[in-house]
Amino acid sequence: MSEHDHQAEPDSLRTPIVAVLGHVDHGKTSLLDKIRGSAVHEGEAGAITQHIGSTAVPLEVISDIAGELVNPDDFDLPGLLFIDTPGHHSFSTLRSRGGALADIAILVVDVNDGFQPQTHEAMDILARTSTPFIVAANKIDTVPGWNPEQNRPSKVAIESQSERVQSDLNDSLYEIIGQLSSKDISADMYWRVQDFQKNVGVVPLSAETGEGVPDLLTVLMGLSQRYMKDEMEIDTAGPAAGTVLEVKDTQGFGTTIDTVIYDGTIREDDTIVVGSKPEPIVTDVRALLQPKPLAEIRADEEFEQVPEVVAAEGVKVAAPDLDDAMAGAPVRVVGDRELDDVLDIVRKELADIEVSTEEEGVTVKADTLGSLEALVSTLEEDEIPVMDAGVGDVAPRDVRMAETAETAHEQSILAFNVDVLDDARQLAEQEDVGLFEHDVIYRLIESYQEYVEEIQEAQQEQILENITRPARFEILPDHTFRQSDPAVVGVEIRGGLLRRNSNVVAFEGSDTDRVGTLKTIQDEGEDVDEARTGERVAVSIDGPTVGRQIKEGDQLWVEIPEKHAKILEQELTDDISADEREVLSMYLERHRNRDPFWGK
Ligand code: GDP
């Protein structure tokens, strides 16, 4: 059965849920603060309600802030609910029925700074979840020469600046529009956008002076009213659906879940199903908690109990057995439905979020289901296989899991926004398991990729170190320093890399003859380990006598074992120098004259 099967008529429009995303320091927190603060400025603070994890801004407050831009009569949506924790991290946590929980998003971009890694990352997440968004081009007050005036609409604000300031700002704004279009998103200044479903509106603003904030609220309200009204029609009396934002200990209540309710009503004593592993939790609501208004907070009582909460709203739910609840997991009130049916709904939703893993690969931990999913899907795009993925801090058993990966670099844990327990960190060090931690997905993956490259380079070097390298050299005339035991002669390297302790061969006719072992190399009286093309050095060769097995003017070669020759030819050709390659092919040619399959 689907959740929509039950027949009640939609009786109300809920508040659209708004999330704020963007690169660090671009002004997400400031913007949220400004929106809350502007309301205070308008003397409407009482009308703004602080929920758990979110702030409700009612239509009247918005129209006060927006002035002539918003006529409340044009709207029947009740206002906007802003999620308080900015950042795409919390955004991807907040999901409903497999999509994004936020109905609409604000992508904050610093006009001076343009697109940055987290801006791109946020856009990818918005695209993946098909979430409509507008761009807040923030910090317009920092354009040199800007003349501020608190809280006015941005078009008015811009038009009252000098031509120079306007032109500088325009350059920055068009830069942002250009960056959007390079991501195949058609965008324009919001006042030129006719159809917000086709084009993304850019709102220039300042979270500092409040300039442009009225415009932002107007555009958000207009967009929601125009394009989301259908989705906002809910049966408020129906059983609640929500998403866990955070699992937290709350004094006096044990483990509680901060939850955003996006559909229906939740009441004290309701039976709820909460997403968890391996099985969903079934429990009864003991208390619904909301923050107390600031003035009423006493030391030990931050929260007040409420009898019920109607969507859309954030609430702290206290109930027994919530220890294994997971951030990002669904919450459902059972209501008059069969418990089994509701369990199925929750299981199915969890399965949708579940990430796919493979036989071989890295181990991944993230703080919430949503972020885990985002991380794993980005890894997939980067063709990094994942063997195990889970929500929660990195524990010793994750290290044990990572250790079972076959290749050295895959014995790694990628930890996104979680802690690494001390014993896990110790174990990882002891077992040489790579630990990568970051709270930006892109950075996390990048540091892992760098590590993989380093390992691969080191392995390559190791192989080259242990493999016999090709070299060809010639005994110089009049350079016999010692006849035998060992023979010491002057040579010139004709090509390749000559190293000490190499066996030496001569090709005479169609036969190769090992003539002895080259023990030492001397360059102007100094012992050296190797000599390269063009160098003239003295070498000692154990075995032959000059004038018998070897003589001045002879061409000699470093003997390459057949296995090494094969590896050099088939796997390492790009890792050796051009002249080594040439010597190798001459060497192979000589062998293959006798045996066409030598070294193949
Ligand atoms: P977040 O990391 O995206 O939440 O960024 P914050 O809101 O913490 O802002 C980062 C810094 O930029 C802070 O020092 C803010 O005071 C400053 N800031 C944010 N918005 C503006 C703005 O519109 N104008 C100016 N001048 N500074 C701003």
C-alpha cells in the first residue's frame, strides 16, 4: 500500500521547507541570521517561531520585510520554514520519500569569490535531488565604494550606486551567471527571469546590510506559491511523516531524535516507526519538545513540552529505545494503519537510500544516511569501488573490515564528518589501514586519490629498483688496467643504465656468452653505483681475461633475465628512458634472432 492511499481530503497548505547551501564563509549563517534579525527589526519577532532545527517565518512577517514586493493577498501558503543548519551536509541528510526534504534551496555564492569547490558540490546535490533553487549573490556591500542602506530591495540599492560600483558588481554577477551556464544551467538576474522553472534567478544581496533580503524572500515565496502549491497540499490531520535530523541525548529524556515533520500531525503517545538497522524501531512518543522562547529559558529547562506538532515543523521527539535511530532516517506515525504496513513503508524508504557496495573496495563511514549516499555515489562517479558503507563513527570493526581488502590502497577508510574512535585509530595505524577524514566530500576523495597515486608510484619505483635495467657498453682501446682476477677496463656506456653487480654478456655470432660479473664501477677514481649513456668509467669484471674472453673494442651487454625482459617490454616501457628502451629492443632483437619467442 502507498501512503497516499488513505482517502482523507487534503485540507491545508503546508509551509515550504527551505535549505541554505554554499561554500564555507560565503555567508550562509549570516543570511539565516539576517532573515531572523530582519523580522525582529520589523517588530515582528513574536511571529517568528524557533523550532527544533528550523525557523518558521510566517507570510505576514515576510510581507512586512518585503514591503511593496509582497502583497499577502496574492499568497495562500503560510510562510517559509528555514532549516537552521546550513550546508549541503545537512541538506543531503534531510530527505523525504527518497527525495530532498527541502522543497527549495538557496545557493549562497560570495560575489568576490565566485564558484568554489563546495558550490560545485552543492549544485551536484541539487541536480541529483532535482531541487529547485535560487542563487543568493552575497556580500554586494563589499564592492569598493558601495553605499549601504539597511534592508532595501537590491534593485533600488544597485541603482543608487555610482556607475563604477554598478559596473564592478555587474562584472561579478555575470561571472556567476557564466559559471552557472558552464554547468548547463540557464540563469539570469531574478528580475529578468520570466519562468523560474526554466531559469535560475540570481538575487544580489548582502547578509550584512540586509540589502536584497526582501527580494530573496519575495522570490522564494513567489516560486513556492507558483510552482509548489500542489506539493504543499497535505492532510494535516493524517499521521505524521518526518525525517530524523539528529540523534541526541537530552537531559531528562535520554536519547531523543530531532525531527522535521513534513506531513500530517504527530501527538504525544503516538506509536511511531523510526528507521534503523537492522530493523526499524517501533516505539511510543513520550514527549514532544520545542525550544522555549529565549526569555523563559531557565538553566535546566531549555525545552517545553507540546501536545502535538503539525507539518511542516521541527520537533524533538522523546521516546524509549531510540539509541539506534539514524540521522537521515524516516519517521512515521502509525495512526490508524496496520503496523506491518508502516514498517514496510519505512523499510522500503531505507532500502531506497541504501548504498550499493562491491566485493572489493574501500570502506566508507558517514554521519548520516543521506551523506553516505551522496559520498558513495560520488565515489561511484570517480570509479572508486566501495566494499562496505555505514553510518556512524569509525570503530575497530571498520578497520578489521578495511583490512580484508585485497589491494594495499583499498585497505582504506574514508570517513565523512564522523569521529574516529581512539582504539580504531590505533588499530588502523598498527595494521597500516589508510584513514581519510574530511567534512567536504570532494576533499575527502581528493586526498584518497592522492594517496593511491603515491602508493602506485612507490610500487612502480620498487619494481624498477629490483629489475635488471638494459645497458650496452664498449671496452675502450688502450684502457686495460688489469688483465684478470678481476679484469679492469675502461668502458664507454653506449646506452642504458649500467649498475654494479650485473652479469655481463657478449653476443658473438648467434650465441650469447656470459663473460662474467661486473663488480664495481669507478668514475675518476671514485666508486659509483651506476653509469649512464655517454659516461666513461672503469669497471672490474670477475671472470674473463682481457685478450681471451674479452678484448678492447668489444661490445658488452648487461644480461637481462628473460622474466625481467618481459616485464620491461610489456609493463614498464613508459617508465624507462628512451635510450634504455632502444638498448632493450636491440637486446631483444639479438635474442629473438635465435629464439623468436624469447621474452614473450
Ligand atoms: P558560512 O560559513 O557560509 O555560514 O559564512 P558566515 O555566515 O559565517 O560568513 C562568513 C564571514 O563573512 C563572516 O565573517 C560574515 O560576517 C561575513 N559575511 C557574510 N555575509 C556578508 C555580507 O553580505 N557582507 C559582508 N561584508 N560580510 C559578510
